Amino acid sequence: MQVTKGDVPLLEVRDISASYGHVQALKPTSLHVGEGELVTILGPNGAGKTTLMRALTRLTASKGQILFRGDDISGLPTHKLARRGIVMVQEGRGLFPQMTVRENLTIGGYLHPATVDTQMTTVLELFPRLKERLSQVAGSLSGGEQQMLAIGRALMAKPQLLMLDEPSLGLAPRAAAEILGTLSELNRRGIGILLVEQKAPLALKLAQRVYVISLGKIVAELKTDEIKSHHDLARYYLH
Ligand SMILES: Nc1ncnc2c1ncn2[C@@H]1O[C@H](COP(=O)(O)OP(=O)(O)O)[C@@H](O)[C@H]1O
Ligand SMILES: [Mg+2]
């Protein structure tokens, strides 16, 4: 059984920053995700959203402190974060296009070989469309199906915190809504979610809390039930 530690957040980030050469693309930034929370990072193109997600998962070198359920995990490499239950669906999905749906999912389950079959059943219940296409190569799927597969593969690692970098990017509105609806369902099942999104209406519909990022730093933190209209956001975020 998971031991919970009172009010300790699932993820707490203190003053994380990252640079490309001499350019500090991410200025010292602090944020948190509570147990069972769905939090969105909203911001325009080039604001530093991907840099933040990559800094958090150690795909980009970063400074600052990262705590997961109170444990300092700042120095851990990406694969060890996955063992702790922190898994990211990257921008652009990162699938193996020549491999089948089943192979992509199986690879995602490498940390839990004994439960690959049961976990795959769970994932295919969530995404029945993938079940019909298990033998199809990932590269031949539609954009929406590829995003489902990328999320499905991440779920095979049994995340406690699922991070997603613009999963709606490039998708038709209906496919985007379907993907984001699935994230709500996963959140209801108890998975903490940190979602990067550029589309304010979608982000506000899903999230309990929103951070607005602009020019490499968080400029606002808003509870979505306190935002009466999208105009409230315009002070921070013009899109
Ligand atoms: N590999 C890189 N090398 C140099 N600059 C980068 C690199 N990746 C991103 N940047 C710059 O860092 C800033 C933030 O980019 P990014 O995190 O990708 O923004 P977002 O995901 O919000 O669109 C941008 O100015 C971008 O040009
Ligand atoms: Mg990005």
C-alpha cells in the first residue's frame, strides 16, 4: 500500500531553470502538482513549456530542486524517474513508427514485465481503437491514434504522475477533445497529470489549476473555478 505523507504534494518543483548555451530559456520556476490533481501549463509558442517538461524529466540539464512525494529526486536520470512513476509523453510522440502497436505498447511495459498482459488489457479498454490495430505499424496510424498509442505506451509504465507535452498538437478538434477526455478519465482513476497545452479553452475545461508561462517563467497561477471567463486570462496570455 502507498504510504501518503499528509499534505506533501505529489510533485514539488523549486526554482528549476535551464539554459541553451548562454540563453536561459527557463528562468527559476516553482510549481507543484497535488495528489490526484490535473494541472495545466498554458503558454504561447516559444514560452518554454517543452524546456520545462524536459528539465523536469532530466532530458535537458537543469538546476533546482525536484521533490516527488517529499523525496528529493533532483539528481535522478530519466529512466530512474520512470521507476519512481514519473512518465512523460513527449511533444511529437516519440513512437517507433516501423513497429506495431503491440510492440510499442510492450516496450512501454519494460519496467513491469510480469504485468505486461494485464496492463495492456487496461490500456486497450481505454483505447478500443488501438485494439483493432494491434498488428498495424505505428507509422500508419492517424495522428489521433498515434497520440493514443503514445499515451497508452506511457501507461504501460504504470505512472503515478503522467506528464504530457501538447498531446493535442496537430490534431483535429474532435480527436483533441477525445484525447483530453481520456486524460480526465485517467485523473479520475487517481493518476496525477501535468499537461502542457497551448489552447486555453481546452486547458481550462480539464484542469483544476493552471500555470501560465510566458518568456521562460511562470507569470500566473490560477484555479480554474475562479476564472469566470477567458478574458480573465488575457491579462497574462494573449492567443
Ligand atoms: N535545443 C535548443 N537550443 C536552443 N534554443 C532552444 C532549444 N530548444 C528550445 N529553444 C528555445 O527556447 C525557448 C523555449 O522553447 P520551448 O521550450 O520549445 O517552448 P514551447 O514548448 O513553449 O514552444 C525558445 O525561444 C526556443 O527557441
Ligand atoms: Mg513545445
